[in-house]
Amino acid sequence: MQVFMSVGQDEIVYPLDKQRSWITVSGEEYIKAVVSEGRVIGAVLIGDTDMEETFENLILNKLDISRIEDSLLDPDIDIEDYFDW
């Protein structure tokens, strides 16, 4: 199944110098996450990533991910385990 999802908050302006992006490409999947001040502010997911709900919750709930920010897209880490939805 081909899935494309892009989520983010467009009503808020974040300084470019405080944003970090991570990109991972695996087979037919592409994930890009944009983080500013310890919070995910946007994401692009292409393919069957199974991470759509996770990123939606991270963005909408403005959860602080600073403790796992550097391993956000590490495939060996299940980031859902870090948060109680």
C-alpha cells in the first residue's frame, strides 16, 4: 500500500536556526521529521511506515522529545514506548 502523509503546525513560525531535520530512507519508506526546541513541529512520511499516529500525537500534543531527539528515527528504537498516549 502506498501511503503519503505530511503533518505539521503551519500557524506557528519557528526560527530556522532552531530547527533540526532527520531523514531516513529504508526500502520504499521515507521519513523526515522536523524538530524545534525539543518538539516535533512537522513530518513527511511516505510508504507504509506505521509511524503516522505516533508523529501526529507528537505534533498535536507538543510533547518534549529532547531526551530521545538524537535517536528519533533509529529503527532499533520504538519511540511509542517512551510516551503514554
